[in-house]
Amino acid sequence: MRILKADDYQTWFIEEDNFSILIDPWLNKKLNPYSSFILQREKEESSCLSEKEIKNVNAVIITAPFIDHLHLPSLDKLNKEIQIFTTKKVKKILNKRGFLNIETCVNYCPIKIGPFLLTPYPAGFPYTWSSFCFFLENKDKKRIYHESHISNFPMLKKQKKKCDIALITIDSVKFFGLLTLSMGLKEALKVASLLEAKKIMATGTNPQNLKGLITGTLLIKKNETNELKKDDPHIYYTIGDEIIL
């Protein structure tokens, strides 16, 4: 299994046996396709994926209905018949957009996707009812865990699942400094410990690059990887970082 951090934010490319999956793809340089004084983010490189890799993607996982997960201009680059696995709300939006092969993820119900097994679970508060996290494993039982916001600790403790790599946030973001929207490094290390993950691939990276009025409501604390201890998991943070399992 190849896990690739495909941009400087939260687009992921997973590949095995010539079958590839995109997770929450944002494949151009501007997040909001329209001029927006409320929310905008731009990046120098749209992604590190080649045109061939994008063209040959077999499936897409969309974990949340927000613009930085459900990026319609990016999805329009893909075939309308591509397999998409997502929430009930996102399915309705994409049906209207003309996509034809959409499956709703039901928490705790495994789904076969090519050579992978996807098992979705409820995300942590306040995303429990809008988003999902998931475990993805291959035939050799190599497993990754993906959560784009906040881990649901009670669920993880109850499930007692382990993973090789955790794809989680390490840059803390809080709404008005009170409501946590994205885990910081301290929480991420707790997740990795709980899952016995030896490596963390950071998602939702560089939140300080957000622009617009919304930034006035956010308290952002960039990761503190300089405080990592010797036995802490290795953290991958940069576009192009990849791991082969």
C-alpha cells in the first residue's frame, strides 16, 4: 500500500495493485473557485500528482460536506462514473452534479473498495453528525486510520483497533479559542498511542494559510514537532511525503 500526501493540506492518494483512491481531493490552486472575502486558501502547487495518476483514479472518499473536503471543481476533473464513497448529504449534492456511482458510508459497516476494506466510524464532536473517520486495510492487514478533524476517543477505545499509520491533524484550530475544530500535537500523540501507530502523516496542515473573515474567529496553534521525544511517532508533514506499507 502506497500512502502519499498529495498536497500541502489534506488531499491523500492511496494506491495498491494498480488501484488508487483519492481522499478529500483539492486538485487546483484556489480553494474557493469564486472571489470570497469570507473564506479562501491558495497554494503554489495544486498537487504532486501527475495527470496520469489523476486520470486513472479508481475511487474517491469524501469524508465531510465542507468545501475543503467536497471540492466540486476538483471532482469535475474526474469521470462521472467514478466510485465515490461519502455521506448521505454529500451523495445528494453529487447526484445533482451528475455523478452516477455513489455509495453512502454507514458507520461500522465495512465496504470493499478494490483491494481495500474501508470501515467508517463516527467522527469526534462537533463533527459526529456531519463527517466520518475510517480505517482502510489491505489484504495483508496493513491498516491506516484517517480522521480529518477530531478523533472520537470513546469510539476508538471501544473498538480497540490498531493501525500502522495515523492520518490525523497536528495543528490545533479552535473556534473563538473555545470549540476545538482540529486536534493539536498533544491530542494526535494520544491517538497514535491508542492505535499503536508508529507513524503519523499529518492532514489539515498549514491552517495558517487560510484567508478571509473566518480567520478572525480561529485560534490557530501550529504544530510543535520540535517538542517531540525520542520514542514519539515519526511525523510526515510535507507535500510529496509517502510511505509504502
